[in-house]
Amino acid sequence: MNIPPRLHWFAVRVTYGRELALKAFLDEEKIENFIPMRRDYVVKDGRRICKFVPAVHNLVFIRSTRKRIDTLKDKAGMNIPIRYIMNREHHLPVIVPDDQMRSFILVAGTYEESVIYVEPAELQLVRGQKVRVMGGVFEGAVGEFVRIRRDRRVVVNIEGVMAVATTFIHSSLVEPITD
């Protein structure tokens, strides 16, 4: 019996703002991927236009096997250098658990203007209660309930890569999770 290899979410960096080019390539190859995006407004021909741009430069999440990603890196026609974000302790690529990535996509995929992206170093200042959001647009997200910039927010942290914080969430919309 041949068991298919397990897919994992890998965090990778690309250079020179080529996140969307890599996304197009991965979509063409039918490989699941995610780029945190935000709304940006530009004035073109005197009109204000809304467009979506990467919220975090040079960061792409890819759901695949490491072998397949390594094969893609060497594939002719892909002129986009990608590098795994490495776990400093084990010197291996960071693998994001599926449930954590689901929560991250749930929060980062809303395009809410008050969602903030936080560098992992900033989060070391506070540790909060692990919670699940029980209502609203972030329903189902799991993260830590912390105070950031005077508001209580749920933070989904991908260790060593990036964290995203929801808009203000009232404590009545979260339930504590015990390990």
C-alpha cells in the first residue's frame, strides 16, 4: 500500500517583492498557498483605487511536501529564489501546524484594516490566556488573548515567523482553552 506523503505548511521568503509572482506560479502548479494581504489605496488618473498588496513583504506560506518545494526551487522557468524560514534551534524549515495556519488565515484573510501584523520579538513582552473566538468575523480562531496598543486582541503567533492580531475583541466573545 502506497501512502501519500503528508502535506505541511512551510513559511518561505522571496526576494524583491515577488510574492505575487510566486503565488501565480504556485496556483498554476495547483499548490495551496497563502499570502497575508491588505487593502492599499492609490490615486490613478485622479481616481482613488483600492488594490490588495502583501501585508508582510517577502513572506509566503506554502502547503506541500518539502521534496516538492525543493523540486520547484530547481524547476526551469521559476526565476523566483525562495528560502525556507528556518527554526534556529533545530536548523530545519519552520513547519506550521494545520490548525495554527487555519487560525492565522482566518484572521489575516479578513482584510480588516485594524488587523495588525506583529514581529515575533514584539510578542515576547506579553503572554496571554489561550482562547478560542466564539463569535464575529474571527469565529473559530485560536490564539492568545493579550493587550496590544491599549486594546484586547487575539494574537495568532507562528513562532519565529510572524503573528497577526485581530481587531479589538470583547472578552464575552472568547472562551479560555485549557491544555
